Amino acid sequence: MEKRFTVFFLFLLFSLATGACESRHVAERPAIPDTTRPTIVSISPAVGATAVLVNAAVTVTFSEAMNASTVNNTSFLLSSPTGVIAGTVTYDPASNVVTFTPNSV
């Protein structure tokens, strides 16, 4: 009878110990912060381009995904010598492309 109790007791201790260890290892680890800054891969029309229509859309392609909630008319502005140009900003997360479409002029 003593052997059974000892074996059962050891099995119980082993189960508790491994169960506790597993729960610590399964716990979700905090996300590793992204410390790489995005870069601009391309701009269209190209910087310094001439004879660009005033209603042409401007696209900027980034090297990595952007936080879509931060890509808006406040964070993405197009200006001219006469001031900021009004328009609509959209973001395509599949291609990392921000598009600025000027309002009708």
C-alpha cells in the first residue's frame, strides 16, 4: 500500500510541476517592437517632374506596411507655392502605397 501511495504522490507532484511550467511557457510574450523605420521606395510623379497635370494623383510607395489609421489628410500633405492643395488620401495596405488625389481645380 505504501508503494502505491508513493507512486501516486510522485505522479501528482510531477503533474503539478509540469503543468505549472507549461502554463508559464504558453503565456503570450510581448510583441517585439518594430525599430526599422519605413523608407520611401518610389514617388510618382517623380520628384522634379515637369508638365504634370494639376489634377494628377500622387503616389508614394513605402518599404513596409504603415499604420493605416495614421495615413490621412493631416499626415500626408501636398503643397504648392500658393499653399496646401486640398485632396483625398487613401492607403492600400496590400501594396504599401499612399495615394493623394487632388480635389477638382
